[in-house]
Amino acid sequence: MASRRNEINSIEIARLAGVSRSTVSRVVNNYPNVPPETREKVMRIIEEYNYFPNMSAQVLAGKKTRTIGLFLVDAGHVAGDILANMLISSVIENASGCGYYVLTHILRSTADGDAVRRVKEIFYQRRIDGGIFIGAPNEEPLIESLIAEGFAVGIVDQHLPGKSDPNRLVVNFDNATGMDLAVGYLAELNHRNIGIINGAMNRFSGPDKYESFLRAMERRGLAVNPDWVLPGDFHESAGYEAISRLLASGKPLPTAIIAANDSVAFGAMKALKAHGLRVPDDLSIIGFDDHVLSAMQHPALTTVRVDFDLLMKQLTDGLIRYIETGAAFTEPYVAPSELIIRDSCRSL
Amino acid sequence: MASRRNEINSIEIARLAGVSRSTVSRVVNNYPNVPPETREKVMRIIEEYNYFPNMSAQVLAGKKTRTIGLFLVDAGHVAGDILANMLISSVIENASGCGYYVLTHILRSTADGDAVRRVKEIFYQRRIDGGIFIGAPNEEPLIESLIAEGFAVGIVDQHLPGKSDPNRLVVNFDNATGMDLAVGYLAELNHRNIGIINGAMNRFSGPDKYESFLRAMERRGLAVNPDWVLPGDFHESAGYEAISRLLASGKPLPTAIIAANDSVAFGAMKALKAHGLRVPDDLSIIGFDDHVLSAMQHPALTTVRVDFDLLMKQLTDGLIRYIETGAAFTEPYVAPSELIIRDSCRSL
DNA sequence: CTGAAAGCGCTTACAG
DNA sequence: CTGAAAGCGCTTACAG
């Protein structure tokens, strides 16, 4: 604690090296107009005294913070959400590779005014140079207001036709291909009665997956039975409840169900098990994401894998590039999908 | 971008409210010596203009950053490490509850000079008010130098007798109790030939678990066979290799093995399976941590659960309290252990 | 190639 | 209760 008092600053380094603060700043910032001998002389002192420029002073004088914010929306108890955690680490590692830091923030709900205010504060305070949002509704006023203010914001899963601000950087999942893969695979296994448990419809990927489902079914001449279009969201409980309700309704079952994501599929499988039904014998199931736990389910879950790590890398790198150069995405990036066949679907 | 130009500042707010910057600052900082009417008048303008004080200016003028650093050491590819991710979220959520932000940083190795320098930089730059280290060796020069410089540092898993700087805040696992629970349980099941796969011996919990194992065995009059004391670390691969080597040696097997943590136990189980041995029929196994995947193993893994969330809460809250008031831990916190009995141990 | 000086936007004694 | 002013530690035109 005591030693915190005499922090060394650029004036002190300048004195010690026999130059001006300007020159110290020039070598710290690696400017070209410093002769090698001067640079070396100053560097020696800097290293000898363990000098690191005070970040607040640098930022106040016009430098960037080299920090990006990462905002997880509606993540429930995130500490338990494996996928959300993966995304956090992915952003941290990618940003770190660019010499950037990540300030992670969890936002329970965008309906909570205080919570929204706290997010705005982070931007307005200039704590960060830009931020990434994961899990936000497709048209989220908080995000729109931030973009309108000119802040650099990266968004996962959004589609707002017509909006194309340069400071709005968007990446998406290739839901159309993924859903086509899923439906196509089930069709190959001779399924004709295929249902879906939808995701959250206020997020872009919710309706996008649903519409992709409709198109994929139509393309194969398969009818969509409204009784088998089950409302849900992206959580496990939604899958459990959707199946429980369907079972309770007494209506006939489809032979296969596509879940909006793997968590939903887990819930659906639990509900089926709880009612004495077997997967895939009584019902085939396909999920989305390829969650870490998917391969460990019983049966192992067939799913459409999304390369989240790559997706986050594109977004993080893109955001940093925008911050540094003002270069916007030329076109929205879309993560490829891949069908991972395991044991949760059977041939009819 | 354009709107970024005319950021509003305290001078502007002062002008609009018809007061001085000093007064604006007083209401922003909630100082008592401002009459209610003045406060309201200023607050109205602040809200109307969406004014948030520039953080760098505040810090430069003497305020705290309200940010803590979280440093994950030797975390391999952290994006894939579920447990590490839980710890990150736990710290973020706890800090957020105190109005603090978390800057997470991943440190491959404390042997990498550049990596170490980058960590130091974060502290010296005053980017953070303090930092938490997870996974560092027990006596880590980087940490010691930071503490010597007076920085506030929280540490998970450390024991350095005699060192008791107020700015060194330590939490530990209750390895002694946990190991006693594990050995006691196996002894009850009539196991006498018990082995151990050790953790990393440069971390405190490595040797601490081992010594606790020796004591727990001795307490029950059980002999420790050196052939069954297997070197390892805290990764899954160490468990796999330890068992593979033991099997390859042709030496007799113990009837039970305690793994330094659950990841190691997973590796051990895989190795046994690969050699056609069954758990618990041929060998009983106990892990430590109660990893998310432990209950999903085949057989489900019996383990000593550690309440990581509580542990991180104690540390995070303690660190923030120290930053704000200078109050040190009165005594190192120790997380309680609990035996979770599942299916990986059999009675002899 | 280099230094003196202004300026970044706050907070905080100090004086009244 | 309130304002004028110094100071926090940098960077960056500007002038030479």
C-alpha cells in the first residue's frame, strides 16, 4: 500500500532520461520521429522503473480504451449456462489476440430500466470503445439508441431490413441451411409427420428458424400440421413444457420433432422420458447448436452444429477493426451449419 | 459517428442548470451539501441530456475504476473448460452486484515473460482497482511482485505460511475434510487398497490434497502403497495417462482410486474403459469438484463437491471491500466440502 | 528531431 | 451552500 504513493509518471521518466515528456510519449507510442539512441535511452529508464502510462490519462488525452464490452442478455443464471460461457471465453480470447480487453456484463432483461441504464452508462462513460450484444431481441430499443448515438456495436442474431448503419455490425446463424439439413435428413429417414418446437419469437433466429422450417417442408412436399408447431423459447424448460402440453392434449404425435436448439431438445427428451416414451423409437428429435452436453445425452442427440467460436471471432475482430479504422462489415457474416448425426433419429 | 462529436460534459450541464461544475460534481457524487431544489434542478438537466461523467476523467481526478481484473492461469483452451467458465461468470455476477465491472484475462503460462508483462500492465496502467488469480502456482513471482507493489490481489488456492500482507486475500478449498470424506467413504465400503492420482504439485491444492490423503489413510490404519500414488495434474489427460501407465506397468491394481479432481477422474475412467475394465466393478473412483459433467458419466461419478460459487463470492466481495475500505480478510476463507455419492464406487 | 504549452473532463480542498 | 482554481497524467499540434 505504501509503495502506491510514489507512482512514477512521464515527468519523472523524462527527468531521469534527460528528455521532455513529449519525447517520452513519443517512444511509448512508438512514433517514428525518435532517433534510435534516444529511444533506447528512454526505454531503459522505462523498464528500469517499471513505468506504464496511466490509462485514464491516455484515454482522456484522446487514446482508445482498447476495451470492448460484452453484454449477455436474458441469460438466466448465466453461471450455469455452458453455452453462454463458451461465448464469453471466445470473445475474451479473440479480443486478447488483438490486444483488447473485455468487460463482460450480464443483463437480466431489457425491460428493466435500471439494468438498461447501467448498460448505457458503460458506453457513455467511455469505459469501452464498443460493445457486443448476445441474446437481445431483434429490435431492441437499447441497442438502437446506442447505435443512433454513434457507438460501435456488434450484434449476434439480428435482421433489420433497411437498417445499415456502419457502426452496426451483425453476425447471424445460417438458419435456412441448418433447417434444410434437419428436415432433409428426417425426410430421408422417411419421416413425413415432422413437428417443431419454436425458439423465442422476439429474437431473429426464432422466426427465422420457423420460416426456414416451413420452406424446407414445402420444398419436399411435406405438410405442416399446426398441432405440431409448438411455441417455446430457447431454454430447456420450454422443450419440456411444449412436449408435456402436446402429450396432455391427446392429439396424435408427429414422428419427429425439430427443436429450436439443443437445450430445448434436452427438455423435450426429459418430458418424453417422464411420460414413458422413448427416443428415437417413439419419436425422433433433432436439435440445433451441438451443445457440449448433446453427445452425452441418451440417446446422443443428432443436431445442427453451429461454429460459435468462429462466429464470435468474426464479430470480435470486425468490431475491433471498425473501432480502429472505421471499416464496416461489407456484408453480414453468417456462420455455416453442419448436421451432426447421432442416435436420436430413427428410420421409418 | 457524427453525434459522437458533441459529447456533453459537466461544464455544459453546469451552464444549462445555472450552477458551477463543482455543484454538478457534488450532485453526481451524491454529496450531502447540496439543497434538494438545487439537486433536483441539476438532476433534471443530467437526465434530459443523458449525461454520464467521463470515467477516465473521474479516475484521473482520484476516483476508483470500479473494475476488477480476473486472471485465469494455465487454463488450456479456456473456451472449452466448463469449470473455468463457471468461475468467470460467478465473479462477474458477484462483482456486478456490488456495482463493479470485471475485466477477464487469460494467461497461458506464468513462464511466458510477455504474458506476465501484459498482466502487470493492467495493474500498473490502473485499468483495475484489484485483481483475482485463479489457477496460479502456489508461489508465483508475478503475484508476489504485484502484492509487493501494494496492489489488491485475491487468490484462489494458496498457502504461504508467514505471509500475511493485508492486500493479499486468499480463499481455499477444504481439502482435508474433502479427502477425509472420500477416504472415509471408501473405507466404509471396505476398501483397503486405495490409490490417488495427484493434482499439479506446484499449486497449493495439489500437495494439500496429497497430504490430506496420507493423513486420512493413516487415521484409519490403511497403508499407502507407493505404486498407487500416481503423479498427474488437474487435467483430464493426466487421469488418462496415469491409469494407462499403471495398467501398462503390470503391477497389481488398487480397488479404489481418488482423483485430484473430476476432470482427472473422467480421464481415468476413459483409460479404464479403453482397457476393458469396468467402474466400479473392477475399480472404484472418486473425484473432486462435482463438475457439471460428473452426474452424466457412466457410471455417474461419486465426488467431493466444492461450492465454487460461494468461494468466488467470498473472494470477490472481500476484494471489493478491501478496495473500498482497506479491510483485510480476518482469516482465510475455506470452502466447505460435501460428498456426493453416485455410482462409481462399489462395496467390497 | 525536440520541447513548451494547451487541453482532455473530472474532483476536491480552499475560500467565502 | 457554492464557485474559482489547481491538479490528476497523459497526448498532440505548434514552433523551432
